[in-house]
Amino acid sequence: MLKSLKLRAILIFVFLFISIIYLVPNIIELEGAWKKYFPSDKIHLGLDLKGGMHLLLALDTKKLMDNMLDRKFNQLKDGMIREGIRFVGLDKSSDSISVVVKADQREKFYNLLGKELPDMKVGASRNEGDSVALDLTYSEKEIANLKDNAIHQALETIRNRIDQFGVSEPVIVQQGESNILVQLPGVKDPERALELIGKTAQLEFKLVDEENAAKAGSGTIPEGDEQLMLKSRNRDTAVTMTTPILLKKQGLLTGDMLTDARVRIGGEFHNEPYVALEFNSEGSRIFDRITGENVGKRIAIVLDNTVYSAPVVRERISGGKASITGGFTPDEAKDLAIVLRAGALPAPVTVIQNITIGPTLGEDSIRKGVQAAVLGGLMVIVFMIFYYRASGIVADIALFLNLIYLLGAFTALKATMTLPGIAGIILTIGMGVDTNVLIFERIREELRLGKTVRAAVDGGYSKAWVTIFDAHITTLITTCILFMFGTGPIKGFAVTLAIGIIINLFTAVFGSKTIFDWILVKYKPRSLSI
Amino acid sequence: MKFREITKKTKIDFMGLRNKMFVLSAFLVLLGLFGFVMVSMGKANLSVDFTGGTELQIRFADPVPISSLRSALISGGIEDVQIQEVAGKNDFFLKTKLMNTGPQRVQDKISSIISASLPGKGFQVLGSNMVGSSVGKTLKQHAIIAIALSLLGIVIYIAWRFNFVFGVAATIATFHDVLALLGIFYLLHLEMNILFITALLTIAGYSLTDTVVVFDRIRENMAKMKSRADLGKVINNSINEVLSRTLITSLTVLLVIAALVVLGGHVLFDFSFALFIGVMVGTYSSIFVASPLIYLWRTRA
């Protein structure tokens, strides 16, 4: 401990000064030149105080692997046909592709594999007569890799969507292996935001199978076809209807080839908003070809397995432009354009946690927390003065210092204040005086033994120190564990309690001792009011 | 010199009371163990954080009787719902288990039912919390790991600062507090949520602080002890010496927590109530659980 009283006092005031500097932006709105001299950060409020939405999304990795395998399956099939590899069987299970090729085709097949599917490995192979059966799977490493890429792509996509939607200070981070945490503080329309974030936005163009439509009506769906729902809205009654529609399963074109998607209004669409799409050069070429090949037929525009429209192709469309109609409201059209521009999620996501806090609730919580803090603080202050008289005032000053330092440090560290965090501050008030109670009781004991005031104060502080230190460390252990395992609000509690405890070690011991020493030097009292 | 004291120099025979108090402690521990078993079986009042489900906080501008809210929800198809009313306000807390409402989310379904069947009452959703079952499972695991880790950290620290016997005694006392708190919460059918786990850990830390103070004094006095036969007396004296300190600090902490209980609102009520009970149990255990354990161990060994 520093011997010089002056130095100790200076240290306390320097810390006080720094804390107040950090606290200023919380109290008054700074303007003009003042802004230069003060830090700009206010205490960061958590979602539970500010209102907003906290989402935990799980990326459907099973579906992701399924999609990937699907793609590989088609690639392999096309490759074998192109290279003229004779195969007897080709099938797909949940995690592997099984191929049966003629034995003499084996080498050609391996060449194709090496060229087109280098990321797949051949698992088991069996001889079946003059054929070989092979199982193709992803290696463990490749699966991990794919999942990792997918989660990054999903994060990027969601970030894009939220950026375009316009939310200030969003948090979008990976949590665990395949979860994504999204926090949108102060979001005005949580439902719409959820809709926007959660949409897979897998856009596909597929051919309508009208020849077999009659068959599908009787319940049998032909090989290579699928039945999806066509959504349409009655323009007069605004009632949405869905009707089944039979499509060729094989997609003609997907949304990854889009360069732009914008909301347009009017034209032939009865002044309704619609989304105008623009393809890149490859997409334009494909679109040009498919429209050319299918004049007179219907092409369905499918988004996340729902058909939005299925117009008849009147003529070949060059230039790479298309549009999606579907009786959208302006907001719906705007959001659809955003998700199409931002790109599709690599697999569907499910919302596994959704905490939505309205602004009223947050304000309510702040008010209640502050009220409880004020009442609790006042009771402790009054009690300390009642019980320890003048020395109680010293403890109260230490407590006050603790609070100012705590809030200053909290702002400087850019920590997030939550409702449990406020409870942490209140608890710090209670536990903070604990230290002074320990010291004061020790001083009383020393005084009872007949020691002088000076000796009793010194003795009390040095004897209580070990106990105080132990007590602080044990509480710190639990707060550290809380911080490691806790989620947002709990972390706020752990942080305030931890900072509070560390600061308390300084204010309640060092701070209050300095005040005592100052009084002892200045007034040399014969007795102590304690 | 005169001091203001809540306890004059006391000479309570704490060690003499130990057997009676052990009965009480054993009861609390058993209650806690029973509560723990019930929690593991999912038969306690667990929050949606752990079980999965949906929680809604709603407000009406005009008074709405709880019965008409309930019947509106039931006729709307939401049958398994817990409704809690906030006294003095037109606020309600609704809690449902995980259920399949098709593409429509539970919170949306509930709010559309209420706005349709109780129109013109100024209905408003203040906040909602939907938790999937996988989240709850992870959380349960984390909670158990966190509690186990803190207890371990505590034993190691105390064993290092004092010795093994003190470490074990402090840990048993802490364990006693955690279980007692769990048991009391179970008995009162109060909701256990993440904040409750936070309270358990905080109390573990607090109770230990209290135990450390008593242990420090016992150790100090044991160093001056002449024969082992005096151990009971030494422990008694130590507790008596720090008694006023123990009571005062508990009192100051209880004062602030009481403020939280009264003014903290619904979200913090269960949390602060847990802290309130926990502080009392923690103070009790450092005197009547931790210290007698040292006595028993040392006099037997």
C-alpha cells in the first residue's frame, strides 16, 4: 500500500476523473467541440432493456447434405452419359451414391470421378458378375468442410439481408457448429424481419408438365415430376388460394445466376408491385435457350417450393430479364427483392429460439431496475451510518466511488447492460459494504483490546485483508464460470458482478483506508466514531 | 468506547446445537435431492428455457378477467396454457409447451386468437420468448456443467488456501445451500429458469464468502489452541466472534435484495427471491454446516 497519503488521494481522484469522463455522454448530450474531448460511447443496453429480437437459427445440415448429394448425383449421371460410360444402376441414399458399372468401364469411371467429383471418395466396392458396385460418399473432412462453408455462406447471406432491411447495430454470429445467433436491437416489425431472415429464398424455374396433369389429378405423380402448390391471390377479395400444379422435377435455372432483383410497379400487372429480375450472362444464355425451346409451354417460377406464377412462354426471351408476380403487397415485394438480391441460404433454417422484447417492456425494466437500485442503495447507506456512525459515512463514500468507477469501467469496456446486470450492480452495493463491515468489526475488536485509534485502524485493515481477499476470489470464481456458460443477460450479470467485485477491492480497502488515514493525520482523534 | 451493536458479546454454544441443526440441514438436503430428481424427470416448474415452448407477456388497456382470457384461448385451440396475472395491472404471462401449430408460429396464433375474441380491449404483446427443445437440452447440460465446475473451483481454492478438510467442509456447505435452494423452490412451485441457475451460482459464491470469513477466524484461533480437546470451544468462540459481522453483512445484502424483490418486477422476482432465500441459507450453513463438519472431522480423525 502506498505510504504517501497525497499520492493515494491523487490516484483515487484520477480514477474518479476518468470514470466521470466516460460517464458524461450517458448523462448529457454533447454538442459541437465538446464531442472531441469526450468518449462517444454510452452504456450499451442489452436487448432486454432496449427491446428487439434475439433469434437462434439452426441450419438444416441434413437437408444441406441432401442437396449437395443431389447435385453430385446429377453431375455424375450427366458425366457418365457424356463420356459414354455404361452403367447398370445408379441410386442415391441419404448419405451415399451407389453406382453399378460394367467392370471394363471401371477405369473410365475413375477418370470421370477424379475430374468431376474429386471431393467424393469410393467407399465399399463389390464385384457383381461382370459389373462392379461402388459406393460414393463424402469424407469426414469434406463433410466438415461443406458444413463450414454453408454456415459461412448463411451468415453472409443473412448479414446482407439485414443490411438491406436496415437495422442498426445488428449482431450476426455463428454459435456452436451449425447455429446462427441474430440480434436485432430496436427492430420495429419483428415479424417481418423474421420472415425476411428465415426465408431460404431458393428460386427455381421449372417446366409445367401439362401432358400429365390429368394423371396427377387422380393421385399418381409420374416419374421425374413433382406436385407443388401454386399460390394466387384474388385481387378483389385479397384471399390467397393455393392450387396444386404438376412440374418437371428437373430445374431449368436457379436464382444463383441473378445479378439484380428490384421492385417495379404497374405495366401489364394492374398497378401491382412485382419483382423484376436480371440474370448474369450465363443465366441470360440459359434463359434465352429455355424460353426458345419452350414457346407455348408454361414455365413455373418456384420460390422455396411454392409456385408464384406459371406464365405461358409467348416467345424467346433474350436479354436476361424476367419478373415474378403474385399479387404482392409493396412490403412483400420489397422483401422478396431483398432476399433474391442477397442470395439463397444454402439450406433451410429453423428458428430454435425467438425472444422478442417490445420497447415498453424494456423501458419498464430499466425503470424498475433503477428504482430497486436507488431504494436498495439508500437503505444500505442509511443503515451503515446508523450502525457505524461517522465510519459508516466513510463506507458510504467508498460505496459511492465503487458505483462511479463501476459505471465508468462498464462504459469504457463497452460491456452490455442487461436487466440481470442491473441486479448485479445492486448486489455489488450489498456485497461492497460487506468488506467495510468486516474491517469495521475488526477495528472494533482492536479497540476493545484497548489499542489506540491509529493502531486499531491499521490492525483492523491488515487483519481483515486476508479474509477479504479470499472472499473476493471465491465470488470471482463463480462469476467467471457464469460468464463462460451464460447467454446474453446472464453474461451482463457476470460482468457487472465481476467488475464490481474487483473495483470493490480497491475502493472498500484502499479507498476507505485513505479516507481514514487522512482523518487520523488531520484531526488526530482520540476516539473513533465506529 | 461504546458501539452500536445488534449482538452484544455472545456466548452461544453452536457446537452443542449441531445435532439438532444437522436434522434440519439433512431435511433441506433431502428436499433438494428430491427436487433435483423431479427436475430431472421434468416434473418441476421449469421455464421454457429448459423445456422448450413459448412464453408471452401481454397487456390490455382495459381490464380483462383471467377467466375470459383462458376460455378465449381454450376455444381457440390453445388448451395447455398457464396464465399468470400481474397484480394491479392488466398484464398477463402466458406459457405453453411446444406444440405444432403448422406454419403459423405459436405466438402469432395466440395473439390472433386474443385479438379476435377479446376485441376493443387494447391488446398488446409486450414480449415473447420461443424456445425449441434442442436449445433447452443444451442449456440443461450447460447449467449442470457450470454448477459442477464452480463447486470444483471452490474446493480447489479453499483446499489451497486452507487445507483439504476445510475445502471439503466448505464444499459440502455450498452443496447444501444449492440443494436447499432448489428444494425450497421446488416446494413453493416457483419457476426455475436461467436466472434461477444464475442465482444458484451466485449463492454458491456468496455462501462461500461467508464460510471463508468463519473459517479464517477458526484457523486463526486454532493456531493459538493448546490442546485438541479445546477444538469445540475454539470453533464456538470463533463463530461468536464473527457473529455480528456475519449478521450485519447478511442484513445489508438482504436489504438490497429485498428492494429487488419488491421493485424489480416480474422478470427479476423469482431471481431476487432465490437470492433472498439463498443468502439466509448461506449464512446458516457457514455456522451450522461448515463449522460443525470441521469439528466432527478433526475430533474423529
